[in-house]
Amino acid sequence: MAVRRTLGWALVACAGLLHRADAATTTKQVQKRAQEEALDLSMCTALGVETAPNCAQHWPRHEEPRIVLTALVKDTVPADLVRQIEYHLLLGVDAAIIFDNSCPDDSEEDTLEAALAPYAELGIVVFRKEYRCVEAIDIIPEKYPIGGSGIAVQLMVKIPELHPKNGTLILALDDDEYIAMADPQTTLLDLRHELIHAEDPSIAMKWHMFGSSGHTCQPSGSAVRNFLHRSKLEGEMTDEERQSALDEAAEFHLNPPYGNHSQKYAVIWQGPDKVGMCDTHNCGRGAPPNPNSNNTAGPSPPSSFAYIAHYAYQSEQHWKAKKSRGRTTKGARGESREGTVPARYSEVYDDSIRRALEERIDNITLPELRTCLKTVFGPTADPAIIAAEVRSATSCAPPPEEAPRCGVTGTDQETRLAVAFYGAQRSTPLTLASIEKNLYAPLLEASDAAMDVFVHAMVVRNLDAVSRVKSEVTDPILNPSP
């Protein structure tokens, strides 16, 4: 291992010297790569083990969508995409048009289509698979280079059956972008009202870039709940910090935290010809910022009405997977991203989006929808526990035919400790890590590891709306077992 690591350092250093004239830059890249090598992700549970929750059946429907979200996704985790859709339904979205650019194995279950099926059946989601395994440059070649959300808008323009009615608000997002209203009491319907009669019916929504919040392994649950630290906004930075952020983004091929491309837009549909001018980051009526590019839209008017919470990095595990997936854009504008999650993206604690989400859910008047959303965005079990449940048909180990005896085993263990759990274990997956740290560890140390754990539990498949067990859906009581 030492020889391999030394050789790896030598190769990295040589490559840097061959391709970089600036020795300082080479040193930074070598340091970043060393940090990546030092990351131990072997203990992380594989991404995507969560079963996608959904509240599709509880959402009220509208005859004609007034607000439509569109996205082109690739290798997205189904549960994450479902939560993003649910989040924006809560803000006022009526329908979502999702184009899948993944290239799944035909021999495996289509988990993304299965996760979206409840929404598709009700007309909440239109799921298009004809662009699977297609290079982005071949989808809309005349607009290339263009990002995934820009491609999604162009496909809406290109496919007549997807044209909404004039006056529909269009939101083109990536799967890690969440719109946040500056005033938590407003919704996307208020934004639509602001734009529908505007001279330029679009706005630019600036990115607020969120980091890892210290997570190495990807936690289960919503990004809004798990990642509560962001970078400083441009106005919060010093001149030195602003330049450092731009230099870092350029050096490691990252999205800059601020600038003309660090934003997305919302636009009122006024026919395919006008929306067809839009690209990834701009949809304004003026001249494009770069006349030498394929972009045909000018900057959308800036607005303080809403912004984008961009969970671009998340955990180190998620970031590594995202880097491996690659960019939609190739070539000079699509260099491979490098390095670990930069520390600057976790400098500022900001739970405002989470608090606004929880308040919106609390204010829902439909009890079934409110209960469902509290589950979708509430606490979740550790990914390792979820993975174990997936592997087990009964969600728990079968009781042994004869429970092993736990007796005194010699003069050095005159006494053994027993820790017993009894009854419903609904919260145990959420508190197990704390139990292991604050209960098991001290007892094991005090007893010289002479401790046994017993669980007498009821296996429950379903709960009613108030989280009480229905007798007809319970499995038999398990015998006490260690």
C-alpha cells in the first residue's frame, strides 16, 4: 500500500508538472487529490437504498397546470427526486415533466420509473424515457453546449404535446436545486402573478450554495433536512474571499458560487418561439451576455422574490458519485470536477429553508396530506438500517430455535448486565447511534464487555394516520431473543 501510494504521488506530481506551468497550482491539486485518497468511504452504505416515499394520492388536482417544473436527470436517486417534486408541489407546482438521460441496466428493476409511477398515473408527472443513453450533444445539438435544465426546456419547446397553455409558469431545475421564497408566506402562485403581466416575464433566481455540513457518508432523508450549511453569499464575502472562491472554482472546475451563471430562471410560457430562446441560466429578452456562444437569451431580470437552494455537493460520498457521473456538457466547458467538498460551502449555518418547509407542512389543512408530508420530510433511519431491512423479508432476524444462554462465564465475569427493549420500536432506528454511544459503550466498558441485549418486539407493517398500530396488520409477537 505504501509503495502504491508513493507511486501515485509521483505520477500526480509528474502530470502536474507536465500540464501546469504554475507550481503553486500544482501543489493545490496534489493536496486535493491526497485528501480524496484519504477519504474512507468503505463504511458508507450504497446510495439509493431508500424506498421512495410519496404522497401522490393526497394532492388536490387542477384541470390545467398553472406552474410546471421540468428537469433532465441522470442517475438520480429516486427517493431524492420524489422529495424534490413533493417539495415543489408544496410551493405551488401543479405538474412536473421529467426527462431521463440515465442509461440503466435492462436486467435491473427500473426503480426511477417505479418511484414516479404513482404521480404519472394521476397526471402529476410526465416521465419521458426516449433520451436514455443519448449523449447530451445529440439531444439539442443546435444549442450545445447547454446544461440539463436548459435541455429540458428545449425539449418542452420541441415536443408539441408538452406545450402548456400561455400564462403557465415554467421552472427548469436540476435535481439538487430547490426554490426558496424570500418571504416564507408567499408561494410560486404569487411569483406567477408578478410575472404574468411583466414586460420581461422572467426572473433570475440566484444560487445559495450548500455544502456537506460535515457528512462523509450520505444520510438518508431530505437534503433540506440534512444539509444546513452554505457558503457566504457574494455580499457577505470580502473582496479577498470573493476572488478566492472564483479561483477555487476555476482551478477545480466547480460551479462558481456567484456570477452570471450561478442562477436559474422562472419564465412565463408565451409560446414555443419565445421560450425557445432560453438556455440553462438565462431567459431574458435582451441580448445574450456572450454574442459568440450558441446562447440566444439575455440575462433575466434580477429579483429578490425567490432564490435557489443549490445542494450541489452534499456528503463526500454523494460528491464522489456526482464527479464519477460526469457533466452534461463536455469539452472546454465540461471539465471533470476535482477535489473534496470545499470547506467554504459549509461556513454559514442556515436552517431557514428547513424551518419554512416545516411551517408550510404544519399549515396544510388536509390531514392525510399533512401526515404524509411529515413522514416524507421527517426523521429517517440510518442508511445501514434501511439496507438491512431491504435485505430481510421480515425486517428482522428470525428467532433462533433455542435462544443461546447468557450465563456467568468464569471468575472474571461474576456479573453480567442485561439491556432489554420491549414493545413497539418505531423510534429505535432513529436513536440507535445515540444508544450505542451513550448506553452500550459505557456499560461495555464498566462490565468488561459482559453485557447482553434483548429485544421483545412487535413487527408492524403499517400504521394508521395517527401512528397507532392496527391489530389486523401486526405480525406475531416475537419471543425474547438476544
